[in-house]
Amino acid sequence: MKSIVITRPGGAEVLATEERPVPEPGPGEIRVRVQASALNRADVLQRMGSYPAPPGAPGDVPGLEYAGEVDAVGEGAGLWAVGNRVMGIVGGGGHAEYVVVHEREAIRIPQNCTVEEAAAIPEAFLTSYDALFRQLDLKVGERVLIHAVGSGVGTAALQLARAAGAVTLGTSRTPEKLKRAEALGLEVGIDTGREDLAEAVNQATYGSGVHAVLDLVGGKLLEASLRVLALRGRAIVVGTTAGSKAEIDLGLLLRRRLHLFGTVLRSRPLEEKIALAREFSGSVLPLLSSGRIKPVIDSTFRFADIRKAHQRMESNATFGKIVLTW
């Protein structure tokens, strides 16, 4: 099978296409013929040598999600039949023509979704759903601030929050992205390149602050995020594109009784990934099937143009997901 391979740490030029053996499904597993996948910031970091794959995942084949058809079924696996359309997340190896996953990790592709749209769902929507509702416990009527609202996870989180009846605020350094996000339900857009975050949030909330923050950026923005939280507010850090270090006021954390979380899906145990996939299938798939929420695709590339796709990701001009097809 064809696989995208990181030949050495470096720029997009280190990516190549190589032939690898087709994997065989074990007990309780299925093999999926990957028709489409998507590019994530983690793939770029892995290519640069700063985000190694977790144990059990290929260290030189990137790709955290897949969409395609069941190609083979392992011993004892009975949830799926050959030909079923499925999607899901993996620790790595999604940028290959075949992947093997546990059958309970796989998620049904809604009938109204193309395979390209399905490829834009797993990482963004599973990450958002887990962070917003399983960890931040976002409630109807609460105010949530989403950083990098134009990113893949940002656009997914925005739609999920609105569908749940939350009030949405979002940040970006690009006014055009904020404008496009309005069509997805963004109520308050904040241009962090020109506006002070605390002032903008206080003005929009009449000084009440937000109940929750989904931080996809990290770095210095974390301290500002904590300052705009209401009493007993919650913040979760999902990404660190602005840096992995931040200085925070512990006095503020104590006085307002704030809760600060950190999360990552990639390295979680199989049991946790299965539990999330099953819960997601019951809670979010109906919204996708009805069209109430939808994946947002920035651009689509053939895997043969993987280097161009990485360059597009690194341009920071994307709105939504970059999808890859064979």
C-alpha cells in the first residue's frame, strides 16, 4: 500500500510516498481502506520532529484520522461488514491506503456526508465534543470563548456549542475568519491582533466574563484567558501553537476558584477512545446526519501533493480542515 512517510525531521520537502505492507486485522479489529484523511497541526509538528507518535503508532507515517470503507474483518469482530463506511481517529498511520483499528473505535459515516466531508469530522469534532462537554461540562446558556475559532477544531467547537444553546465568543487574528465564523453561529468575534482580549470580553459580557474557555493556542494567551473567566470558570488547553509555556496569576486562580484542564486524545488508552467514540456516535452523529452541524473544509489535496498541503497548513490562512484524498 502507499503511505506518506517522514524521511527525516524537517520541512515539507522531507515527505515522501513509499510502499508499505498492507496490515492485517487481529481479533476484534477491522481493516479500513482509507479513501480520505485530513491534515492536522500535529502532523506538521511530527514532521518537524517535535511531536513523536505514541507507543503502538508508526513513528514515520503521520495521519490522525481516516474515512473510508471496511475492507477486512478480524476474528471475533462483528460490528461492521465489508463495505460499511466508517471514520475515526488513530494515533498515527492515517496517511496510508489502509489502517487497522479496533471495531469499537470506528464511527459510522452519516449517509449525507461525502467521504471528503467525513475525513474532516473525527479529530475536530471528537476533540471539541470531549473538551466542551465531557471535561468543561458546558451548559445551556453559558458563555464560551473559543480561541482560533477559524481552525478545524474551532469551527467544530463553535457549532457544537451553539447547538447546545451556549453563547459563543471567538478569537482570531484574521478579521475575515471572524466574519466567516458568523455564518456558523459566532455571536462575538474578537480580533486579537487589534483588540485587547480582556476589554473585548468585558464589553461583550457587561463585565460578567465567560463561563468556559477552549484554548487551542496556549502560550501567553492562557493568562489573558484566565482573567476573563467568571467565578468558578473553567478553561481547557487543547493546543500550544503559540507556545507551550505560560505564566499565570495563581492568586486569580484561587480567588475566582477557577478550574484549568489540559487534554490530548492521541495518546489515550484504547478503552477511553472507544468510550468517546461510542458516546459521540449517540450524541453528535444525529446532528451531523440532520445537517444541523457540518464539517468545514478549507481545501482538498491529493496525497501526491502532500507537501503543498503542509505548506497550506503552515501559512495559517486556513479556515476549517485540509482534506487529503488518494
